[in-house]
Amino acid sequence: MLTSTQTELLQQADIQPKFLPENKLQYLIQQPEAVSELNDDELLELLAICNALYRGGEPIVSDAVYDFLFLAELKKRHPDHPYLHQVEAEPAFAGKTVKLPVTMLSTDKAYHFEEIKRWAKRVEKAAEKIGKDFDQLIFRVTPKLDGYAAYDDGKKLYTRGDGRYGQDISRVFERGLVVANNGQRGLGAGEIVVNKHYFNQHLAKIYDNSRNFQASIIKEKKLDPHALKAIEDKAAVFYPFALLPAWEGPWKTLAEHFDEIVNDVWHSVDYDVDGVILEVTDAEIKRIMGATRHHHRWQIAYKANTETAEVKVLKVIPQTSRSGRITPVAELEPVRLSGALLSRATAHHYKMVKEKGIGPGAIIRLTRSGEVIPKIEAVIKPVTPEIPSHCPSCGTELVWDNDYLVCTNNLECPAQITHTMEHFFKVLKNNDGFGPATIKKLYEHGIKNVYDIYQLNAEQFEAMGFGPKQSQNLVDELVRSRIEPVEDWRFLAAFGVFRMGLGNCEKLLAHYPLESIFELTEADIVAVEGFAEKTAHIVIKGFKRIRPLFEKLYALGFNIESTTHDTRQTQNHPLSGKTVVFTGTMQHGSRDAMKKEAKSFGAKVASSVTGKTDYLVIGEKVGQTKLDAAREKGITIMTEQEYLDLIKQ
């Protein structure tokens, strides 16, 4: 749960969580991969909370979790969202904000050399525009200090704030803080940092991390004696970027010796560093490249932290995800890694736990490197692992699905209920409005299955907090979903039976009518091509589990179209047994309708061209890729009209 200091920081930042209760926030800290389950409001609130606590010296997740999981999720959903293009604000302290002497932007980040090369290409294009020789340009590489950003104009010291407005914190110089390397005041942007070895020796037992200490220097009215001593010992300083040690040279040299240069620069100062800054030094190039509202285009940060630590596993806790997969979370003896105190790590899946021997007493090597942090890099001392046999959420016996243990009780498992209801409407595909936010609200009001949703009227929706118009729209969509035609295989797949996705449902119902599926034996299912005995056993159990709900929903009168066809009537058809791919815009009807028609003739419909494809049917505005693939493989290509002539035979 949040500490009193963290709660105070959120209040200072004017963040009052509306969408994320503390228990859900704690769950996301422990299982950051679950960020994909959040709606947009929850995601934005999570980003704001993480940023405010990081800036205030009380981080709850690592930089890479924030960048690669949380921030990446927003980029995936809304690439142009305003949050992605604003400077992430430093926390506010007592006192009014003032306009900064210059705009202080964030820095764009890269985690791989390929991204750095793409940035260099953009510099090269800018040079070409103004007739400059790219090979003669000088690049500068400096350490990326992990401190508290500020700006010194010689008279006042300002926090970075939101990049345009900050606060006057000149008091830190009055308390005795000095400029690094005996530098003078007025050198512009820099960071308040503390000597790494000094922190580890004198302050690590008092402050959770160096950012926590840096923030205390700024916000405390009366300094803690330990902080005051650090200032007196000149271990805490303001380090202007202009005084940082640097490598300078042409791109060719930088590219050829990249790792060596980065390593040298990274370790050139005895302060916390979380990367290096690369920039082109030519003033005209900088002017041409300019900046976004978030960062300068002529500058980029390279972050590739590879610090490791060996730590003991205390226990491995199984947790059920919304999709039914069981995620193993390793509880660890607390260890400090790259400035963060870590006590948990995700082991990804139980096959990893089983094969590598991760359990109580195991010694593992953690690394904060790349995109998922912390990561279990290796198991130094394996033990006999404990593999759960039943779901921790509902007690159902677990089954293996490749690398994963899975709970198949999707209808009644508390961890899966909302996902199961969302899945039904998403797969049915003939309704709108029943996305994650709606389902979450319904669940909070005691709605635990899809049948109960279909019993609601507009007044009941309103009583749960939906607006009058939205409530009527939801009722209308429920009616629509029963009236509009839906294929029997789609209706069956909507129940989420394990191993019965759209493809397997379509295969099964091509041989047996929907009404008979609960009477099928394992032998009946194995008789269908593509179903093994183990799968048939699981499917039969799944059908038994969904039967009560299925029968209640089926009785509501859905307009279900049958897939089962008489093979005697289709076996002589020109399409029978052929694999067909449709591409382009069709005039005969929608592509979905044409696919359904082709299947009724006994054809197999695929989405991509392979060596098994028999016909590629092309409409208007055809993609060249599929045409080239078909020609290369000698596949018959026919126009829409040629196809129509064929099926009339």
C-alpha cells in the first residue's frame, strides 16, 4: 500500500485517484503485464501516479516497466495522445510557480543501437537539406544523470516543473549546495545528484534510494542532519550538463566503437547514471531539426542498464490472470538494484519454474536490462519447485497449455468473470457498448454472467450509474445481438471453452449440429480432423461446465445460422476441398459473406497465401504482396467474375 509520504506526494501533485483503488495499484506493481487489462482512464491515472512518485523520489516501478509496459500501452492505443507529447512534470512544492528562463524539455529514449542508427539517419537528412557534410559533423556523448532536474540562471535555481513553469528552489544553494567540479553558478540546465559511493556508505540505510534523498534536499524546510552533512561534505551537488565529461567525434567513429564509448562515458562519473545522452553539436543542424513539445529532435538518450544481483527466493506465489493463465510471482529477499528496492519478480510461466527449479531457497540472478525489469536472468542454485495443481482463485484443477498452466473454469473463476463476459460480446460481434468499462461497472453491481446482462432493462442500467440515453442504447444492443444473424460456431466460441476457439468450433459444427454438442462423446470429437484425445477430454469437460448458461441463453431466441452441411451435396462442387483466399474489395458482397458462401460449398478459406492455397480471388484495390506470393507459388489467380462463374458450375 502507499506510504504516507507517497500519499502526500500525490496530494502535492493534485492527483486524487478516481479509477485505481490502492489494491488494484498494488496488483499492477506486482504484475505490470496486467496493464493491458486497464481502460484508458485507469491507464492515464496509473501513468500520472507513477510519474509523480518517481519525480518525488518515491518510485513504485522501474524506469523500464514505466517506459516499456505502461507508457508503451498508451502509445499502442493512442500514438498521438497529448500525454505522450508533454514534459513529465517534476513534483510541486510549497510556493508559486514561475516561468523558466528557457524551456526545459524531456529527452527521447532508445534502448537499442538500431534506434540510435535511425536517429542518426534523421540527422543526416537534416544535413543534406542545408548542404552540410554528415561525415564532418561532431557528435557529443555525455552521461545521463539520474538526479533531480533543475535550471541555474546565476541568480535563481528553478525546478523543471512542466518544462515551461517551475518553482524557485534557490534555498538549496543557501543551504550550502555547491556546483560540481568547483564550477561557477549560471551554467544553465543540470541535475541535483549525490555521490554514489557516499550514498551507499552513509545514506542507504536512511533513504530508500538516491532520488528520495535528492527530493528531501529540496522540499524539507529543515534539513535532516544526514542530508546537511552530505551537502557539507560536497557529496550532494548541482551538476550542470555543461560540465559533464564527454566524448566527441564523427558518427563513423561513434558507430564503430559504440559499446566501448557508451561504457566509458557511462562510468565517467561517480553518480547514478541511467544512460547516456547523444547529440549533434552543430547549431544550424539543431535549428533545422527543432523540437517537439516533448523533446529536442537533435538529441536522444540511450538506456541499456545491465546491472545484476544474486538473490534468494522466499516463495513462488501463483496468481490467476483475467485470461485464466496462472502467473508465477517470485517473492525475494529485498535487494537494491539500479537504485530500486526489489522484492518480487515475475517468472513468466510455470514451465520456466519447472525446468529451471525456481522455488523457496533457490538463488537467482536478477537483471534490470532492456524491456522487462526485473528479469530472472539465470538460476544459480535450483531447487525442487512447487507446481500448483489447482487454481488459486477458484480451486479448479489446472491443465497445461504449452508453457502455461491454465484454469479452464472461465465462467465461475472470480479472476476471470469480467474477461469472460467481455469475451462473449466481443466474439459475438453483432453488438456495441459492452467493452471493458461497461462490463466492469456491471460486475461491481453484482452482475456475474452474460444471462443476467440480458435480463436488465433501461431502468436497471440507470440505477447502476449509466446515463438514460446510454442505458437505452445498451438495451437496444442486447436486442440487436439476438435479432441479427450469427453463425453457430461464433455463438459457441463466445462461451470461451478452453481449446474451442473460432476455428475449432467451426470444424466441429461442420460435422455436428449445435443442438447436439452436449451429447457428444470423446470418440465423436476425435473423429473430427484436428482433434486429439487429450483435447477431446478437455472439451467435453468444458461443454459440461457451460451447459446451464448455454441453454438459458439459447432459449432467448438468438438468430443462429447453422454450419452443418451435407457433404454428399458439396463433394462434387469445384470448390470442395479447395483452399481459397479472398483479397481486395468485392462487388458480389462483403468478403465475410463470400467466405461463408465458399465454406458452404466445402471450401477451406484462409487469410494468407501459402503453398497449400488453390485459388486467390481478387477484387478491386488488391495488395501487391498477395499477388506476388501467388505468382511465385504458381497459385491460380482469378477475378471476382471468374470465381462467380466457377461456383455456378
